[in-house]
Amino acid sequence: MLGCLFLAGLAVGLAGTRKGHSKAAQPSGPAAARLTSEVARKLPPAAGGKVQRKNYIDDFIFGKMQADGVPHALLTTDPEFQRRIYLDLWGRLPDPAEVRQFAADQTADKRDRLIDRLLGLDYGSKPGYDDYKLGPWMVEEPFLARWTYWFGDLFYNGPIQGVEARNAFRQYLYYNLKYNISYDHMVREMLTAKAVSAQVDGPSNFLTRSEVDGIRDTDVMHEDTCDEIAVNATKLFLGIDLECVSCHDGAGRLDKINLWLSRRKRVEFWRQAAFFGNLRIFRPTHNNQEFAVLEGPPLRPEAHWREGGNGYRMDAVSVLRVARDQNARVYPEFLLTKEQPAPGTSPRAEFARMITTDLQFARATVNLFWAHFMTVGIVDPPFGWDLDRQDPHSPPPAPWTIQPSHPELLEALARDFQEHNFDLRYLMQTIVKSSAYQLSSRFEGQWNPDWDRYYARKLVRRLSAEEIYDALCKATGVFSTIGVAGTDKKVKYLMETYDPVFDQVDPAVKRFLDSFGRGNRKTTPSEAVPSVVQASLLLNSELVKNKVLATTEGSLLNSLLSRTPALSNQQLVEELFLATLSRLPTAEEMKKSTGFLERYRDKGAEDLQWTLLNKLEFVVNY
């Protein structure tokens, strides 16, 4: 770009933020701390606000810091909070006009009101509607798109199922979020789903992701599939990873990794999987009499999910794991409580009841959402729980330590979530309205790394690949139309798509996303680890450069430079900063930028926005 050397003092990107590459999908505490320190050093100075305790989260967080003599950051500024909450709740940047409006609002509760609007919880304040007519489901589309995509990642809704089934599951998740269906109900429905075809039955696709193929196309490995369901359900809904004990006893293998799992035996895993033994999983041939009513051309046989299976057979062949012990006594038994299904009941329904009524379900769920909003979980990583290290009143033997950073807070969040009917929007609202969430990532003075586990400053996260690309499009005003496979729907934000693989995304965009760690919802999880390759892409990619050209039809710069009367250089700089970084420039930034525009104007404006896109703050949520 023309003025890249002149503006180099403004641009500080991803290069050098971290060397190497991590396979972890969720950033670890130390990695998040390193990124936070790097970002905080490169942010412009800003005066934060005084911290007040707003709910019980703050009582726990700031009470512990006070007791231990740990200082904390001030509240973040209004522009930083607004950008943070938009990205966390909607996955996209606020409009420049919204940034100005929020900055001008002098009311004390403006942050709470913004949170309620983004969550769709301000329905009582809208004129012309009563509460019943409008209802708490009148949430705006960006919220639904963002969280439907988030759950699609969580549940791997993508290539495993096929396009039609993917679409059915996506719509199931979308409408559960739209109507604010309780999370425990969603989970029970997914675990007990029955379907002739996953293509038309949304919740059954949670089971479909666990399907294990055999040697022949028509084979479904029943016991292997039951095992995979047990692994996935226990991990996603209880935070416990059973992958190791699905192959061998924990003793002698997990002793230095997970105390609780080191005491688990493989037979306990089989009993967890046996809850799904009565699940009949089969692929009928097209001329199967049971399905003679089905019309249409022959397709690859699809698995069907019904009751009526023959139980969990220990002599079944496995294509995934070592052979099962045929001498073991296996029957459905819940791993956490040793409870067995009542006589005459559906084992799957009993499992769904046991898993959603156990407090660990609430603990794991609130910790997962806490990790999203606070970057690092109270138990970290969120799917690596060690149940023998949770109780501070009954600590584990040395050298083990208590796993959660704030066990009492975790317990309070879980019970509050239970008492509020597993309401996800209530959970989100509770976390983001706390002052703990709204702290600045800056800290005046010498920082002690040990303070990060107190949440004494806001831990920074790098945006996901999809968030970065959507922000790039929103900031420049240049979008491309994306066709949603299996539908006639066209969207412009990546988070409005249904999954990262099937939908009609431009190949150049796909390569860009892959470089930023986009997953495929099949074998590769998403990750958000900064790298030099990403910095190089932002600096040199034609994809980025073409979006900041003033000659690109529909671009922000095309619009700004075409205004009558013409914008002054100062006005132009302000609009570019607001659109790209969701804040006004500092005095130094304004001086440098306007001086450059006086020399180059149109080309200088292009270079200025390109420079802002390459600042580190653009690709992180701080």
C-alpha cells in the first residue's frame, strides 16, 4: 500500500505475538495471559472507571482478591465494553453510529440496557407491545446466528450428517435459541431422539455425529456407536473426557493427569455406554418392506434410530478400540452416582434424566459459558474436569491441588442456573452484567502473572476465524454473497452460514479462514492461536487489500469519499476508526492520520484503513 511506511507507527499486528503452533482448541490460561500482556502494551492509553460490585459474581471475584491482597484493573472504557459485548453476544462489530450514540449516552444503566437489547431481553420497554405479545424470544438475528453457529461448532453439526441432516439440526438449534428453550430440555431431547431419518429430525443429529461405520457401507457398529455417544455426551454435558478409559483402566496411565479418572475402570465406561444398548441403529435397503412407503431415488443407506435394540453386547467386534472383556458384568449404570434405570423404563430416558439433574451438568455448562466470556474457565480446560479436585474442604493429596480457581463461585453459578430453569440467556446476562466481566485488560503498574487466575484483569482472546472475516467485511462494507447448501438462502456473514464446509464460500475466503484456524466440524476443531502466517495474510492478502479500495462498489471508503459536502480529513479519520476499531482515534493517531490524508487523500484513506485492519486490537477481543 502507498503509505505503509508512513503509517507503520499505527499498525501493530499479529506478528510476534506468539511463536509456534498449538493444537488446543481452547486457549490455556498461560497462553491467554501472554496474549493479554502483549495486547495491553500496544493499546492506546485510556482511563477506566471505578469498580462496583453488581451481583454475586462480583462478591466472589473481588472478595477473593480483597482477602488475598490482589489488586485489579479498572473498568474498561465504554467504547471497549461496547465492542467486547457486541463480539461476545453477536459475533460482529457495532455500527459507527451506535458507537457514537452509546458514547453520548450519560445514563448510569446504559451498559445493562445494551446487554438486555443484544440478548433480546428488553421486550418490556418497546412501545406498542405488551409483554405477552412481544415475548422474550424477540431476539435479533445476529444473536441467533452467532449462538446457532456456536452450538453447531460444539455439536459438530456438519459433514458427518450430510447437508439435509445438517440443515435440520441447525434449524432445531436455531429455534430452541429463538424461543429460549431450557438447556436441560434440549439435551434430554437430543439424547432420547428417535428418527426414521435424521434429514428431517433435528435433535437426532446429535446421535448421528457418533455413528461408527463398519467395513461395508450398510454396516453400523452398534456397540462402537454406543461408546461414541457415551464419550460425547459425558464430555459435552459433564465436562469429563472418557476417551482414555474407553480403552483401558485409568490406573497406571492417568495417575499424573487426572486423579478421578485414574481410579476409573473400563467396565465403568461400558456401563455408561450400555444406556444406549436398546437403541436400534440400522441402515435399511431401499426395498426394505418396513420402509416401502418411502419414495424417491435410491440413496446411500442412512442410519435410523429407534428403540428395540438387543442391548450392549460384550462380544461385539470393535473397529475403534481394543476388544471388550466378555467376562465383565455390564448393565446401564450412571458413572457419577452408580444409579441404574428403574425397571420398565427407557434406559436412554433415564440416562437423560440422570445427566441433566446431576449438579455436574449445571457446573460444566456454566463453566463452558464462563470460558467463552472470560476466555479461561474456572475449571480450565472446560472439558478436562477432575472430579476429585473440586472441593476445597476436602483437598486432594499432594502434589495435587484444587482444580477450579473459584470453587464457591462455580457452585453458586451452577445452582443459580438450575434454579432459573437452565435459562441460557439468563446465564449469559448474569456473567456479562458483572463488573468482573467488564474489567479492562490494562493494568497500571507491574503485573504479577499469578493474578490472572483471580480474573484481576480481562483476559484477551483472539477472535475466531469467522469473527475476523465478518469483522473485516463489516468494517470495510464489502461483503460477498454466500449460498447456504440445501436451501435457497443467501447470507453475507459467515456466522449466518450453517457450517464451514458445505456452504458456498469463495475458495480464497476458505483459504483465509483455514489460516486463521477454522475447524471442519469433523476431524479438526477450531482454534484461535495467533501466528506469523495470519499477520502476513492481513498485510499482503489481495482479499484484504481489495476491500479497502475506494473504487470498490459498496465499500465504506467509496461511500465516505463520495459524500456531499465532502468530509474533512478529521471527519474521515474518525469514521474509519469507528468502523474498524469501534473507537475514536487518540490525539496522536489523529495528528498522524490527518497529516497523511492532507498529502494523499483517497489513496491515503485506503492505506489508513488497511493500517487499522493490521492493528493487533482488530483481531482480538480485549
